[in-house]
Amino acid sequence: MGRPTDNPKNVSVKFQSDNETFEKLKECSEKMHVSRAEVIRQGIHKVHNDLEEK
């Protein structure tokens, strides 16, 4: 199923969001030309990297 990958996305996460946050997510997705899921993944990595710097 799908293309072979070295990093399969096999975990699904669902979360609740307010309208403002969802609109920001959509805007980021459109401007970056990536999926909303990819924006969320990049955001998690950014927050995690910021934690390691403290």
C-alpha cells in the first residue's frame, strides 16, 4: 500500500482545536505547500528541539 518509506506513519493522533488555531494550521499548510499533518509534525519537532536547548 503506498510508496515504500524508511519512516512509515503508522500512528494516528486526533485532537481538538479552536477555530483560531485551526485557521493558523491551514494557513501554514497552504503557505508551506505541505499537509496539515506535516505542519503538526514539524511543530512537534521544533518544540522538542527548543526543550533540548534549555
